[in-house]
Amino acid sequence: MAENLPERQTDIGPPHYVQFLPRVIKENYGQWKYHEELSAGVMVHVSESGAKVWTVRVASPRLLSTDTIKDICDLADKHCDGYLRFTTRHNVEFMVDDESKVQPLLDDLKAGGYMIGGIGDRISNVVHTQGWVHCHSAATDASGLVKAMMDELHEYFTEKELPNKVRLAVACCVNMCGAVHCSDIALVGVHKTLPRIEHDKVKNLCEIPSTVAACPTSAISPDPKQKSVKIKEEKCMYCGNCYSVCPAMPISDPKNDGVAIVVGGKVSNLRSNPTFSKLAVPWLPNNPPRWPEVTDAVKTILNAYIAGAKKHERLGEWIERIGWEKFFSETGLPFTMQHIDDFTFARETWRMAATFKY
Amino acid sequence: MSMKHETPLLDELEKGAFPSFVKEIKRAAEHSEYAQDLLGQLELSYKEKVTHWKHGGIVGVRGYGAGVIGRYSDIPDKFPGVAHFHTVRVNQPSGFFYTTKALREICDIWDKYGSGLTNMHGSTGDIILLGTNTENLEPIFAELSSRGWDLGGSGSAVRTPSCCVGAARCEWANIDTMAITHEITMRFQDELHRPMFPYKFKFKVAGCAVDCIASIARADMSIIGTWKGDIQIDQAEVKNYATNGMDIQAEIIDMCPTGCMSWDGNELKIDNSNCNRCMHCIAKMTKALRPGKEKGATILLGSKAPIVTGALMSWVIVPFMKMEPPYEELFDLVDRIWEFWDEHGKNRERVGELIERLGFPTFLRETGIEPHPAMVKEPRRDPFFFWTEADIEK
């Protein structure tokens, strides 16, 4: 690119947020008194001053074309004085400062095919990773799983209420670039076969000490004869961290890579402490484009929660109350050897009591 | 532009109610070779059930070691449009608010130099510009930075800090999350753009214990707003909730984790000395209950995803810190933590893992933090513990 470029600047940081705040937000910053959820996709915040801001939330696939962003901008120009925001879960939020502006905005959003909802005790947007769209270590696709799952569950975004929020997440491998490990229901791409050592490449591409150190189960040791590494097969848990460090140890295996489901996590402190998700299903096949085995299992878990939980109980709180043994009987999900922990925190998870339910 | 590749599997994901990422890629493919070949390569991944991206590759802009993620196709001959498909991370403004003017400006730059595909936003919080080639990186950076945008973090650096909406539009914000996030980001520009740590370091700032930014699960340093003093009660509004059908006994009193509340049908009472500030009652009766008046934050440290030896959540290291500009107490704490990490951390060891390896008391001793019961769920079980010279009678 030989053209004249503007002068670059470094270490200037992001633009200051104040310039991006709608007037009603700027004027009532820190003065909000309460809010009300008016419908699945509309809420109103009321300030000490009496000022109000109505927020309309819509779903997003997170992967957005600039054309779609510009469409969203057109709507924000027409209805919101040229301001908008995104949520931490990648929803788009349109804000207006007068009740009379809400319905015309909703009408235009509906006409444009936007999915309005995600507020309150519902399913909001799915936090997810890059998958096959952009990641070298993906054991599955993320956008596709989200799409397949939400096509089946969208009524819980737009309309139907749940006992509490259900936070869904998808990670395409165990690196978990997203809050998958603390979500109500999360899908995670997993491997179940050994990494393949490309001995001729190891010496050029990999640092042997850091490759050995990358293994959480000490399955990898140096192989000085080959100037490479070797793997103690029975110790490998297929996490793929060696591949992150050493590109000459690919672990992808189309026949055996699949999707695990973990459940019952949350990040909020409401009622009970933040909680890690735990294993519900160790492996389901990668079956694109719609992953029917995975979406069926998710629906089974969600339906059991809807049937069993008390109002305000998160999925994990429901399971804690009834017990994990009951979770497996209520959902009909098989309990397997893989469910019993033999990794870092194993001892804390075994039942050291004689009390359990048949 | 007509589509270059047949994509029967992906076409299936254009159907259905939820917004389709395939439609987005196809929209970009109307004017982008990158997006055309992305469709082709992605279809192949759907068919073969395997990724077609190569491992890493170091690319970037002059003077920075962070902000660009190198990405290359492993079958560039088939899909030359994505032979290079690097990601540019652009540091988002606090709270994810935008003017349409600013967004259009970024879109125009990206249409000119990249795939026209984005993530709004990435998992850490950046605006993700998804897919360009190496020679476009400097022009993109010049165009962005001359208009007031900068790159975010990547690699063993401070990662782009992010926060919940906070005081901008939430009555529960005990701290000004957007201001604090901006201050942290500006203070650590060097650490953000030039990786110099054992591994990544993430900051996330939440206004209250609801933690809409998932700081406790996803940040090395989690800053979570809280308060001291009594929850403010508007008894008339409590009665309104009851009148409007809320079963206060079942939904509030019985769900309080500490049992510190009572309701006699007329007055709601809270034994504040036993409240652990979980936010349940305030979140469910937001018109009637508000946090106490003395605001601050709990500082927690150490969370991370499962790699290497299991996921960690952040744990308390400072029960209560006032959070007022210029935030020197916070920055002083960060300096001490980084010094400890710098001194002892191994390559690719997160600060939480380091503290696990060397021991929480060692960390406290070396950073000069006094032990406090809020730091633990319970004291140790086993009677093994260290003493120092000073504790021994000679």
C-alpha cells in the first residue's frame, strides 16, 4: 500500500467512553434508582431525577458483517440520536429517552427481522469462541453449535420465561476462551485421542522443555534419541495444551473429536456462591451442520430444570438442592466413568458422607 | 458478487429463527474475496469435521508485540483469499457504547483493508476485526490510530480490560466501572502493547456481585463493587411488591443465604451484620432495596480457564477498597502483585497458578498484605504450617 496514510499514533488507548454516551445516560450517570423489565426485550431505567431510559435488546450472532453493523447504525440514527451499545453477551442495545419512541423502534426492528428479547429470566445471547471460523485448535465449530442450539431454543429468548436466567456458552476447545466453565449449560469441544508427534518437525518448531512442562499430567517426556518428545499414552487426558505450545503435535481427529456438555455453573454471587460447571455429558459426536445429538441433550437438561426448579433457582442451584445423583435420574443422562474426577480437584468431589438418594 | 464456492452444509445454517452467522459471511462475501474463501474453507471444515487454520504465526504492527493474531490457512492453494486471515484486536471503549459515526468509521476502514467481518465483541472485550493480510496491518493501524483508536492486548501482556455497564445505566453499580476500566487501560498502555509478563493478565471490573462481566471467572484481577453499612429499605415499596403478587417470604426471606431477613407482612427487617451482600434481595426488589451508602470494591485474584491444571475462580485478597480517582491504592497493589509474579512466575504461568504453587501465605508475605478471614472459606484442616525466624524463641 503505497498510498498516503495518515500519521499513526501509539499507546493512545481507547477513545474516552463519555463521547459515546447518549444524552440521557450522560445526564443521569450514577443517578439510576431502579429499573423494570417491561417485556422480553424492553426495560426501563428510572433516574433519581425522574428521567427514564428505555432499552430494547436484540440478539446477534456476534460474527457481524460491516453491512449489518451499518444497518444497525441506520436504526440507531433514526431512533436513538446515533447512539447504541453492545452487552457483555454480545446483544445489541438500542436506547431511547421517551416512551413514545419505543414502539416505532420495535416496529422497525421487527420489520428488519431482528430478534428482540434476552431480558429477564430467559436465555440471553450465547457467549462463544471462534471455532472453525478462525481457530487453529478448535475441536468443533462454535458459531454453528450456537446457531443450531438457539434455533431450537429461541422462544426462551423472545418470550417464554424460565425459573431464572439460563446462561449458555460454547467453547470450541478446552482452552475455553469464554465463561464456559461457569455457565448454566455449556458445550465444549473435546478430543479423545492422543496428539500425533511429528518427530521431524519437533526440533525446528518446538522448545522441548516448554512442551514437557505444558502437560498437566506429566505424560510428555524428552526423547533425546529423536531430538523430540514421547508420550506416556495411559497418562494423556487429550487436553491439547502440548499442541498450543508445540505445533508439531496436532491432536485434531475428525472421527473422535466431539462435544462435552457441562452444567450448573454461574458467575453471580446471588444466593449461592459463584460455581464451576460440572460434567453432564462427556462426549457427543460432531455432527454438523446441526449437531442434533447435542441440541437434544441440551433440551433434555433445560426441560428437566424447568420441570424441577423453584422460582429464582439457577440450574446449578436446582441441582445442588436435589443432588447430582437425582440430576442424572431426572434427565436420564447416563453416568459414566468419565464423570468421576481423577484430575486436580478430584478429592473434593467424592462423596464423603453416607447420605444420598436412590 | 456470486458465491465462489458451493456451501450446502453452511446453507442449512441460513435457515432457522436465530440470527445466522452464515448470512453475515455471505453478506461480506458480496464484496470481499476473504469472505468468499472463508465460506469455502469453512464448508470444508463442516464436511471434514476438522479446522483448516494453521498454528499461530507472529505478525503485528511496528513497535507493538500485541494486538494482532496471526492466522494462516493450511490449504492456501485452494483458498487463496484466506491464505492470510489475521485478526486485529481494537480496544473497545468502556461499556461498549458507540456513536454510529465512530462505528461507521471503523467499518469503512475495515471494508477497505479487511474481510468486512467482525466480532462485536471478542470474549475479552475487544472489537475483533476478523481477517486481513500482513501488508494491510500498518495501513489499518495508521487509519485507526489517527482517528483515536488503538489496539488491544494479546499474548503475554495485559489483556484489554473490560467492564459491565456500571453507573452508566445500572442502579446497582457500587463503583464507576467504566471510569476504572478506562484508567487501568490508559495506565498500562505499555504493558498492554508490549508483552513482558510470564503470561496473560486480565482485568475485569464489575459494579456489584451480580458480576455481569464474569470477572470472578475470567480475570486475573477481578474488581467487584460492594458496600459497607445497611441496605437502604423503602418499606412502602416493599409493600407494593407484596401487593403486586410477590411472595416475599418464599422469594426473598427463604432464599436469603444468611437468613438475615424477616418479613411480618408489614415491615421488612434486615440484620445487616449478618448480610454477606450477595445481591439476591436487592436484585429481586430493586425499587425497594438499595446497597448501603459506603461504596468500594472487593479485589479478588487468580481466575482462569481449565488449561493447565484446572479452572480457578478468583479469591479475595482485599475485602474492601475505596475506589476513587486516582486509584493509587489499586495501582500500588497491582505493582506489588506484578513484582511477585515477575520474580517467581514460570513461562505461561498465570498469577493464580503461581500463588497455588508457592502458597497463598507466601504471596501475602511477599506482597505485604495482612491475612484476613474474608480471604478463606475456612482455615486449614491439617496441622502443618510454616513459621518464620521471628516466631521462634531462641
